[in-house]
Amino acid sequence: MTAAVAHTLASQFRANNRLFSATAWCSLLAVVALLAVLPLLNLIVPPEHPLYVSSYAVALLGKFMCYAMAALALDLVWGYAGILSLGHGLFFALGGYAHGMYLMRSIDNGTAGALPDFMVFLDWKAYPWYWAFTDHFAYAMVLVVLVPGVLAFFFGYFAFRSRIKGVYFSIITQAMTFAAMLLFFRNETGFGGNNGFTGFQKILGFNITTADTRAVLYWTTLAMLAGALIFARAITQSKLGRVLTAVRDSEHRLRFIGYDPLGFKLFVWCTSAVMCGIAGALYVPQVGIINPSEMSTENSIEMVIWVATGGRGTLIGPIIGAGAVNGLKTWFTSVLPEFWLYALGLIFVLTTLFLPQGIIGLARRLAVRLNNRKAS
């Protein structure tokens, strides 16, 4: 094969595997700019103005962006490496609890060094050893990264080394999440038991309930989501991303040609867990509560539905899916709350049968048909 032919084939390969086109990038920038403006419509525009955005809407969109970041994290391991996790709700909750410990230490009870109410109720005299230094924001942020990351490393190392995969891996991730949820429900663990952490007042000395603070949290979440998307794209478009795709498509062939999948799978697994933990940390101050129910297996399954609905292996699809499904959930739980689980199951069934490539796949098919009509 001549050098010219090889160069042409390589160029075609890069073009065909380009994740976002120029139009897509422009659309993403426009959406980010629009989302960034919304808190200003809450801060500056008077409530009686038609362009006014309520504080509730800002907080709701902030929560959706946290969910979108968690869906993006799951898409890295499932969409590109073929590792279906039913336990990402655990990493999300662990990041939230790590940040929640700092927020609980910032509550002013009128007494210097006072313990949280749930510790007072249990007649504890001091914080447990694992609460040490959690009154420092920087240390809490280190915990947000380390706790889910370290847990994912040890769990993933032994699971991947034992070559556990497929449905068996999904089952043990679900079992791990369920066991952690039962542990955190116990009062003696020092994490608030069934009620978890709530009643937050300040973050970095600022009142957490003011519109200004809420806007900063919203913008921080938007920036982190955009950064996570760019980071995930860099991974998937690199040589590492090609190896991950090979792990998904045929791990046996990859091992046959001399690659050890363990390191690649462990890297993307831990990276995904850390991203999910950061999403949980951003979620807690905006929602105002974190409890063991965030670790429920139902939440992890919902994450899978977000990814499937939006489009597995597309990065932007899971973000869209998380927003669409949670927007529908918000409407259902306010109008027909008893039918939400039925609707969620129906979404998954319809997506599997009629939209196997999700919303993004549908948009691509429509775009191809439109181009074919124009060409004809």
C-alpha cells in the first residue's frame, strides 16, 4: 500500500470517527451559552417579567446537570468499554456524602464545635475518626475524588483480574451497592442513618440558600459538565478509546494480539467512578439532602435507562437522555406520581424495541433521510 493511499485511508478513518461535527460543536456552544444565561434571568429580571426564571427552575436544572454528568460517566464504561454497571448510584452517593460531611460541619448550632443533631441523639461525645479534617473544604474535595476512586479501584481490580464480565459483573455491582445502602442506613455508621445529611446552611462561608450562591453552584455544575464532556471525548477519540472499543467488541481478540485489557478497563472504570462522585458532590448542596436512598439499585438502573434513551456510546446522548427522562419524571411525579415506575419501564421497553441507538440514533437517521431527499 502506497503512502498516499495509507494517508487517504487514515484521513477517512478520522473523518468517519469524528465524534462531533463543526455543526454539533456550534450547537453545543449555543446550548451552554443559553444555560449559562438562565441564572441571570433569576438574579436580574424582576419576578413579574415574562423572561424571569424562578429559583426552583434554576435548582432543578442544576440537579439535571448533575444527573447528566453521572450518565456521561456511565456511558464511558458501558457505551465504550462494554462494562454494564448497575452500581454507579453508589459512587454518586459517596461523592455526595463526602461533600455532605463538610456541609454538616459548617452548620451553626449556636455552640462552638457542636455535633450534628443525629450524633447528639445517639449521645456521641465527639466526631468519629473518619470525620477528621472534614471541616476543611479542600480536604472534603479530596475525599470526593478518593473515596469513589479507591473503592472502584479495589473492586474493579479483583473483578477484572478474575475476568468477571457481562451479566455477572452487573449483578455484583448491584450487590455491592445494595450492601453499602444497608450499611449507611445503620445509625452507628455515623452518616445520619435513614435521614442522612440535611439542613445545610453554608458553603465556603456563604449562605447556601441565597440566589447568588445557587447561581454560582449552577454555573460550577455547568462548567464541570462541559469539562467532563470534553475530557470524555478526548479519551474516546484517542488510542486509548480505540482499545476500549476493542474491549467492548472482542476482548478475546484484543488479548490474543498482545494487549492486557485489565489496565484499560481499570482506568476507565475508576475514571467513571470519580466523575460520578463529583456529580454527587455537586448535587448535594443544590438539592439540600443526601441519604442512603441515593444508593438504591433503582437509581443505578435509572442511570442505565438515561444512557440507553439518549444513545449509548455517543457521550452527548446520555446527557440528553438524563435531561429528557428526569424532565418527564418531574412532570409525572407532580401529576401522576403512582404511574411513574410504569412509565419508566415503558420508556425502557420502547427504547429497546424501536430506538436501539437512542434519541441520537433517531436524529442521525432523520438527518440521513433529509440529506437523501435533498440529493434526489
